[in-house]
Amino acid sequence: MALSLKYDIAVIGANGFLGKALVEKLLELEYNVLAVYNSENDSIPSKATKLSIQDFQSHTFEIETIFFLAGSYRSTRLELITLHCDILKAIVIKYYETKHVFISSTNVYGINNLTVSLDSPYVNPSSYGMAKLVGEYIVSAAKKYSIIRFTYLYGSHLNNNSFLPNLINQAVTKKEIILFGEGNRAQDYLHISDAVNLCLLASKKCSNEVYLGATGVSYTNNFIANIVASKIDNCKIVYKEGNEGLTYNYNPSDTFQKLNWKPHFPFEIGLMQMIECAI
């Protein structure tokens, strides 16, 4: 596809789980999309114009909205610094007049045992969480921006090394699900389709805001394991001694009100779709 210098939207990090889903939705809505990737582009829909981050930086485009989704919790410290300091800073300076939508994470809140809302304190966040906070600070220098702190995103094509794919893989391949403690650790899960809709709404907002991308409902590991085990023949749940991990509860009521948005995709249906893809 020929390279133009004018695009409706650029998605930086287009090869990731959320990036791919966002590009697909934007193309469905008939936007002219520039899909920017770091090292791989195999998941990017063919109808989008694909461009490496190096080539994106070497050109100057006319772009209405830039979504920045680059980096993940699997990125190294150096990669996180490069993406959220050097690259993002250069993009914000170069495209100061463009609307920027920065995809952050609830990891910015760190080890917080309370129900987290937008104004909750940051308690010893991880390197990934700190990188996202730096990115938020940098993007807030743009003339127009939205920041979205997403909780755990899931869907049928999630294939990373996180809890849900690992649990389902255990059930399918080993007929066994291992949980630590009593399986009471809980997490808020947001379906990828709801996350994409939130991104689109935030991109249209005129005021500069921070949003919390969560459902407000958390499910325990035990609850999830029982659903998965019930769908896999001869699958059993095994409880072992060990650290269950932290529970994460969120209160996204401010975001619901600001954007007139609420998640609609039922967790049980999304989980079933993941199971069906794995069988």
C-alpha cells in the first residue's frame, strides 16, 4: 500500500492485543489508519498502512489522532524507558496540535489493597507502572490528550503469558488447574471490545481527562477455575500452598459519568470464547 502523508489516525503499537483490535474497529468505521509497529507486524490487518516506528519518526504526517499503545509488562526496563521517554516525547513535540490518546495501565497504582479510583495514591508501582506514569506526564504536555488506565484486558485472541491463557492452557493440556492458597485472589477483567469502545469515546472528548478502564466487578481465581474446569472433560482443580497474589478492585464510576460509557460484554461469555478457541 502506497504511503500517504495524511491519515485520520495513527496507532502506535498496532501489533499488540489492543492495538490490533483497535485498528480492526477503525478500519470497520472506514478511517484511514496508519498502523505503527516496533519489531513485528504479523497481526496488523492488511487494509491498514503498516509502518515501523523508525520510519514513522523519519517522516512528518498530517494526523488527526494518535493512539500510543506501545510497550507491555514483558518489555525490558530499557525498552520501557525508550518508548515512554524518548519516543513518546519526540512524538508529542512533533505533533503538539494532534489529539493524543495514551494507553496507560492500572499498574500505576502499584500495591494498593483498597478499591482503586482515579485519585488513589501510587504505592510502589513496578517498572512497568512507573514507565506508564512517566508516559502520562509526557503526553499531558500535548495540547489535546486523553489518558486511559486499563485493567486486565482479555478476549478470545489473548495469547500472552498472563493468568487467563495460562489457566485455560493448563486445563486443556494437563486436565488440571493449579491454584495457590484458596484461590481467593480477585481481578477486574475488561473485554477487548469494551476497551476499544472506550478508546474511541476518549478520542472524541474535547477536554483533557484521565479515565479508568475497568468494570468495577472483580472475579476470584476460584470462580474462574470452576467455570473452566466445568467445560473441560475430566479437568480437576488442585490447591497448593503459596502466595495467592494481590486482589485488584476498581471504582470506575468517574469514567462511566464522564464518557457515558459502561462495559457491556459479560465476563462469562468472554471466558467461554477463550475456552472454545483453546479446545
